[in-house]
Amino acid sequence: MLYTIGRVAVILYLTGLLFTSFVAWPIEAVILATGLITLFYCLLGGMEAVIWTDVVQSAIMIGGLAYAATALAIQVYSGRPR
């Protein structure tokens, strides 16, 4: 139980750090908003909402990885810095 609470705390804190660089809100408000939004869609959609969120997150991560690998390969093999 403590592991799960600690894991969720770390995830919310790191998400808060990321989002505070985009919005001018205090980190506490960002953490609270993120937690409430996540809780809301999980309660409304149940396990299906969680599964689809994981699917979308995986697609974004794979797309980002493919983009980064392609951009890096182009930069390395073209011989000129960008």
C-alpha cells in the first residue's frame, strides 16, 4: 500500500513539475487538478478508460521515439549540425 501511494505521489509530482513550465499555476494546483481529472475519468469510464488511456499513451511514446530516432539519424548521417 505504501509503495502504491509513493508511486502515485511521484507520478503526480513529476507531472506537476512538467505542467508548471507551461502554465502559470502553483504546483499544488496543478497536482490537484491532474489528480482530480484522472480520478474523474477513471470513475466515469472504469477499467475501459484506463486501458484506452494506456493505449493512447503507448502510441504517443512510440511516435515520439520514432520521431526522435529519425531526426537523430538524419542529423548524424547528413553530416551537418542543425
